[in-house]
Amino acid sequence: MVRTGIGWLWVLIMASLAALGLMWWSDQRHDWERPRWEPGRFVPILTTQGADDRPPRVVAVQPRCPSCLAGLERVAANRTLLDSRRLVALIVDSPRAPDSAFAYTLAVDEVWWDAEGVWRRRWGRRVYGETYDFDRLGRLTGSGHVLKPVDQ
């Protein structure tokens, strides 16, 4: 009886690993859209006044993720790391737009809400705290994480 239970457990573990591998393979084969900063695809929550033509460093933030919020806070506190970029928080995986009071607590230049799920469903991204450097035309020039430096 014990051997039968252990056998089923192994079958369950192997089936789970096979399913996970199949999902990973399927995800890797998907033709994801290359990230591009197009503000019209997102909902403005807090934006800079006037024309700010500095290229953006966008950070994907989930409001209930303490580690990505802490990472964003560290980047915002050390503005010299931004290399004259405007710091933009992109609120992702949130069913509702954040209120402006929350947006002001982030201490960034701009806050945008990804209401349509572009970050996850179009770009294929899933890691909170990811950073994206875009040029003035919205083209991706580098990416990284708030805990690691952005590619140059």
C-alpha cells in the first residue's frame, strides 16, 4: 500500500514538471511585442507639467509588492543613477487605477496605469521591479531590475 502511494506521488511530481516545462516552452515560442514607450497605451495618473523631453526610465510596479516598491524608492532616492532620465512608475497587474495620493508617495516624475495589461499580455513581462530605458522616440535601449543596474 505504501509503495503504491509513493508511486502515485512520483507520477504526480513528474506530470507537474512536464506541464511546467510545456508552459515554459510555449511561452518562449510566443512572439512577444518588443517593449516601446507609447504613453497613449497607458492611463496617466501623475504626469510632469509642461514638456519634459528627458527619456524615461520606466519601472514596472505592482502596488502590493513590497520589494519592488522598496527598490523603486531606492532608485528615486538616488536620482544620480538616472543619468538625467525622468523616472516613471508603470502600475501593472492592478485591476483599479491607483489614487493620486498613492502616486505622490512613490516620489517619481510620472505614474501611469497599465489598464489594458500591455506589460504582461503584449510585452510578455512578469517580473515586478523590471526597469526599461527608452529613448526620446519610445524605443527600448536597455532593461534591468531595480535591484540591479540597467544594461548600457
